[in-house]
Amino acid sequence: MTVLRSGGEYEECHVDRLREQCEKHAPDTEFVCLSDIGGTALLHDWPGWWAKIEVFRFQGPILFVDLDTTIRGDLRPILDAAACHEFIALEDFNPRLRKMGSGLMAWGGSMSHIYETFCANPDAHMAKCTTRRHFGDQGFIEPLTEGRTYWQDILPGSVVSWKKHCKSGVPDDAKIVCFHGKPRPWDVGQ
């Protein structure tokens, strides 16, 4: 599952790119894009990354992938992990921050409490999540997923950072390459 909110830097071609990668590396898995311009409709007009909160409307197992992610290998171990864990997220690739990242998340059951909590007062939650420690959608999600597991702990080497782990090329064991910030995957041929 992924999300495309129109009006930003991402376009339908980025959805197509991720869909093709998922079809190649998980051919028997349904690909869903929540969007305001096609696919499965977004229900709310939440701006930017806040649209991502809508993925929590859906019952797991769900694997959520940001559009600026590259799938490079067999997704079966990642999908299997999604089915048997309550909630999995990225551990921030900067060890000094020690917070979760929302660019690659999965859950095996229901995480609807995240969606429902946000729906109760979206403007207040968006206004509150502006500090370095609790920033954006992941700043909202993090305290609601205290029992989470991290990809880096359960599948070491399978999920890597372009900036941190790929300076000499993408490691052979990497199944997913996360691009956080610039460059984007299409800027570097990924």
C-alpha cells in the first residue's frame, strides 16, 4: 500500500514505478494506492504526509511503502513479518535520534486506533507535531505504537538507507532501499 496526494512533488509515474517493483518482487500480492486522483479514494483532505494516516483505516496484514522507496528483492520475508507482528516501522537511520520512521511500516491486525485518534482532532494533532522530537506523521504515530518492532532488528540488512548504506553501491542482501530526503530514487537511477 502507498499514498499519493496530488499537488506535491510526487506524481502518478512514481506510483507506477513502485507498483511495477512490487509486481516483480511480490507478484501474488495486491498493490493499493490511496489517492485523491485515482486508485482507492482518500476520505479526507489532509495535506501532504498527513494523508498517510488514512492507511490505518485498513485491517492488516498491510505493508505500507513510501513512494520514494525502491524495492530490489523478494518481498516474501517482509510480507511474512508484516503478517505476524503487531506493528513494524523503520528505526531512524540516524542513531542519535532513536525515533521511528514511517516510510516503511507494516501491521498484522488492526491499527485503526491511530486513524480514529487522528480523526478526533486532526488540526490539533498537525499543530502539535512540529517539534524535532515529534515531527510530522511519524511524530504522531510513534507514541501510539509503543510496542513496535523495527525492520532493522527483525530483518538485518534487508532494509537499508541510500544515504547511509549505499555509498559503495547497494548491498547484495538489501531488499528495500529507503530514500529519506534528497536525492530521490529516480534522481540516482534507482
